[in-house]
Amino acid sequence: MIGPSACFHGGIYSVDPNLVKVDFSSSINPLGVSKYVLRSITKDLGSLTSSYPDPECRDLKENLSDYLHTHRECINIGNGATEIIHNFARMYARKKVIIPSPSFCEYELASRRMGACIFFVPLHNLHLDADQIIEKARGSDAIFLCNPNNPTGLLYKKSLKKIIERIDNSTKILVDECFIEFVDESDRHTMIRSIEQFDNLIILRSLTKSFGLAGLRLGYSVSNSKLALKLAAGRISWNVNGIAQRAGSAALMDLEHLKKARTIVQEEREFMYVNIRKRTQFFAPVKSDANYFLIRIKNNKYSSTEIRDSLLTKNGVLVRDCSSFTRMGSNYIRVGIKNHVENLILLDALESFEN
Ligand SMILES: Cc1ncc(COP(=O)(O)O)c(C=O)c1O
């Protein structure tokens, strides 16, 4: 299925930013950036700003290789995971690309830029339709698989594995695990351990969400070293600035920060699920494995855009209107999980929408 481009990003710059008091539209570590990271960058801000950064990001790669228990030759660093999506598309999204849908918009934007023919394979009850994907992927150049998926928040285990095992290895597979660090430990099945088994597999990660570094832009990929070299050839020199490199290394020294954030996500996800169901009639939260979740609008009288606009103008609360995700329709919003006080503001806003 090839469709017209309907997707675009949300975030505070998609609306009047002056209206936003609490932003639930992006899904970042609920604690923000750690104090340890801030101290580490501010103490050397002058030299980090005036010197050229290491074009190879050596320190950061070393720290990532310890964190991931993988070889540094397998890692590529990007100016956000977004840069790597575009590099991947430039190298591999030539003619035919597969994207399960709805999913993260950037895969479509990057593939369209390359003039590739995009085949969207609809999710089935929000889950991957592995057989359809395997069937459609015949003869394709590339496939994007988001795990956990954005916007559904669902983690795919067996279906994802089945797809990776069955797809011909001439098709390059990008598995986007940018939110996997927020998944509960018992379910956190990364595909990083499979990069040697599948030489067409690239795993995408981001430090912007897990460590609250969205403004600095920092992402990375993990693949076998041969593929990593090919991807590296496509990037521009000094693609990652020095402050971002230092912040990334410091973040990996302070893993307690991520651990605390995970506890908040786990508790607040359950709290919000129970309380939205209890306190509202119009809104049905969808169970999620990630640090964000979908809310289905039960009442057909209002679209997701109308609800976003109303919550923003009346309450200063910004939610993600999911109608800009290809094939999502107009009866879902998505919210990030924040701290308890902020989550109560969202609950009140949803409740007051109905009155
Ligand atoms: C699934 C997914 N992958 C990648 C990205 C981009 O991450 P980064 O901020 O590292 O560019 C996003 C951003 O929202 C995302 O939702």
C-alpha cells in the first residue's frame, strides 16, 4: 500500500509554545537531565564550546561499549537517532521500503526523501502482522521496525523475532529501540545480542529520551562491525557536538538516574491507567510497555485534534494528537508519563474536558 504523506511531528513547536504549561506530547525521562550530567558539561563549557569535537566520538563509544557489552567497532553515533534514520535511508531505502503502520513518522519522511516506494503494512489490533510483513518484504531494500512501537507503546517479542529470522538478508532491517530502556526489566528483550547472527540487522537507540538529552541530540546504532563501517561512511564530519558527547558519557556514569526514572514510569503508568478509567467516561487508556501510552477517544463527537486544542487552551496541557501518524485515524491521543504532580494535572484536565 503506497499512501500520500500524512505524517508530521508533534511537540511544543507544532502549536503555540507560549500556551504550553506541561508538555505530555514528547516522551522523555520524567526526571529530565541528571545533575551529574549538568555539572559535567558546565565545568568545561568554555573548552567544549570553543574546540572541535572528536569526530570519532571515541570516549562516548568506549562508554557505550561498556554499557551495552558490545564492541566499540559496532557502534555509530548520530546527531540524534534521527540522523541515523536518514543515513540508513540514504544508504538502503532505494526502491522498496516496508513500514508497519502506524509507527514513528521519521521512517516515512526519510524514505520519501530518497524517492523510495513505501509499503505500509497495517498493524492488526495494534500488533505487528508478522506474516503480512514477511510476505510484503519480498524484494524490498529496507524495513523499519519500532520496538516498543511509537505511538502504540507496545513491545513486540515473538512477532519481531519471526520477521527478522524469515526476511531475506538482502533486506536491511532497522530495529528502533529508542524507548526500550523504559520497558520493565523482565520484558526488555533487546535485539543487540543478535547483530552477529543477522548481518542485515541494525539496532537504533537514543540517549535523548532515556537520559533527558533531547535538546543536545544524541543517538547511536549497533550492528556488526562491517555494517557499522558502511553506515559511518555516510555521515558528515563532526556530526556530534562536543557538549553532547560529554553529556552522553556523563549520563552513562550515572545510571542510577535512569533506574529512578524507570521506577517512576512503572508506578505512574499503572496509576494513570487505573485513574483515567475510573475518573473519565470519554477516554480509554491503552496498556503500554513504554514511557507513554495511547488514549482512545470513546466519544465520536470530538476528534483528537479538537481534544488537543481544548486541553491546550483551557489547561495549558499539550498531548500528542495522533491523527498525524499515517493510518492512525482521529480518535487517539498519546501522552508521555511524567512525575506524579504533573500526571495529576493531566488527570484533572481530562476530567474537566467532560464537564
Ligand atoms: C521511535 C523513535 N525513534 C527515534 C526518535 C528520534 O530520536 P532522537 O531524539 O534521538 O533523534 C524518536 C523521537 O521521538 C522516536 O519516537
